[in-house]
Amino acid sequence: MACVLGAAVGAGAGDDEPSPAEAAIPAECSGSSPAAVRRMAGQRLIVRSDGTPDKRLVQRARDGEIAGVIVFPSLGDDETDITDGLKRLQRAAAAGRQRPLIVATDQEGGEVKRFALAPPQRSPFQLGDIGDTGDSRLEGAATASFLSRVGINTDLAPVLDVDAVPGSVMHYRAFGSDPKRVSALGLAFADGLAKEGVLATAKHFPGIGRSTLNTDLSPSEIDASRAELMRDLLPFRDAVTEGIPLVMVGLATYPALKVREPAALEPRVVDGLLRERLGFEGAVITDDLEAGAVSTSYSAQEATVAAAKAGDDLLLFAQDSAPEALEALARGITTARIDIAAARESCIRVVGLREGLKG
């Protein structure tokens, strides 16, 4: 599987002279002045863009205040207009000496397709019923070919959740109820994406297939044993082994894992289970930090700080452009609520990811 990882040194509008120890650190991630911290914070944010970006979002791309966007086309948006809008964003980033933006969307197939008429033509549920990895790989490749043409370089797919209980909210979005089948078909889809130059994202770690509630709308506590939850981890373990570049952490809670806050806000899930136990070295992205599972207890600013402290690299805001998140993140680093060394490591991972993208 194609994978884009690691730090890459590049130009960026810097205000600090790096010390010898910082010489190999990307400019966006070096320094500790207020301007440097703000620049570092900007590398962490993925915000919403509806079809075509407004002037403020274009300016934020130029100024390095976002790492990228998640695209939600409006009903009736013309594909050419969307492409032109995304080109405007990428040109603005380049004009500001920023690296190519992450441009993402949810193109899973079936219930979740932001571009309704585009590939994949078969849903994960249908692909799971067929059980042919070749079909899944072809659907991934066709999806990536379309997304690339539009200007989207990252698919927030495949879903690696296991449809493990009756009434699972993921029933029609999952590749099936057998972890091995989910792994094989999901990673074949990811391979198809990668072969056509689009980043794949394994979601929703550590698995929400046992939830009967949609975390987009409300909190969800998954009542399962540790052994059951470990069984559901198999597709994610395999994705890490295969070099998946991105993992999205979900928003359910897991009492059996002593996780009582949304998973993306829990260090024991992100830094502990995903990084230390599974050995994931790529970039971690949160599920939507404005979703009901979070917003019932956290403001956007509180969720921003909690996610950064948990170890997430990219913080996703799928409802709006979240301008307050940048300030909260920079302030958290400045006041040491967020460890600056950890923030720098996250910044380096994101810069490495962006370095390989097409602008």
C-alpha cells in the first residue's frame, strides 16, 4: 500500500532562526515565539468547505491557519465549480509558501457519499456480501480516480468497523461482521485508493460497530467486554501493519477500556492503544469535534485542547471553519496545557503527510 509518512523539510514563512538542534525540523514546526506557535497550531486543523470556498477560508489557506479542508458539496454544485474552488485554495496556500493542503471528503459508498453519482458504485455492505477483494480494490481505484479529478487528495474511508451487534449503526456502512473479511475488503479498497494517488483513512478507531447510536448526533457508550473490543481491532491492526497513512479515531466511549470520554479525546486510546500498543506512526485525525457525542459536553475550544492533549495530529471540524480552534490550540501550547514537544511531533507528522500531496 502506498504510504506518505515522515517529516520533510520545506520552506515556510518563518519568523524564528532555528537553533542547530532544530535544523532538521520543518519551518512550520520550529520555534516557540507566539507567531511560531500559531503557525504550528495551524498545521493541525481540518475545517469545512461547502463546494466553493469563501474569501476568508482562502485567506486562511494562504496564511497557514489550516492544514486542509473537508469538502461537503452543496446540492446542485457543479463539479467544475468545486474543482475551481479547490484550485483557488491550493493556489492561495502556495502563494503563502504553504505546503499542499489536505483536501478530504467522505466517499465510502452507500449511505455516505458526498458525491452521490460518483464511485464507489457499491457500498461496503454490498462489497462485503460479495466478498471479492478484487472488486473492492477496483471500487477504491475508481473512487480515487474521480476524487483526484475533482481535486480531492484524501478519502475518509475505508470504514474498518465490524458490524458486531444487531442494530449496529454501522450495519450498512461496514464490510461485514467477520473481522478478517472486514480487514481484507477494507484494505483492498484502501489499496485501490493508494494506487491512484489518494490517501486512505482507516476509521473509526478503535471500532464503533457495537454502537446502536450515531455519535454524529449523541454520545454513545459501547457496552462490550475487553475481549470483544480486542477482536474488533483486527482490521485496524492489519491497516497499521500495511502502512495506512491516516487513522480516524471515533467518538464513542468504552468502559471496558476505562475510556469514559469520547475516544478521540482520550490519551489512553490515541497515544496508548493506537501508537504504543499497535505501533502506528502515521497521522491521527479525529472524527468531527463538533458532533453530538462531543458538543453535548465540550465547547469547540475545549474539544480542541482535549484532542491535542490526547495525541491527535489533525483536528476535524466538519460543521464550520472553526476559527476559534486556532486560538484555543495556540493558547493551549503557550500556556503549557498542551506539551510543546508533543505539538511539534504532531506538526512534523502532518507536514510529512502534506509534503507528498499534489497541490
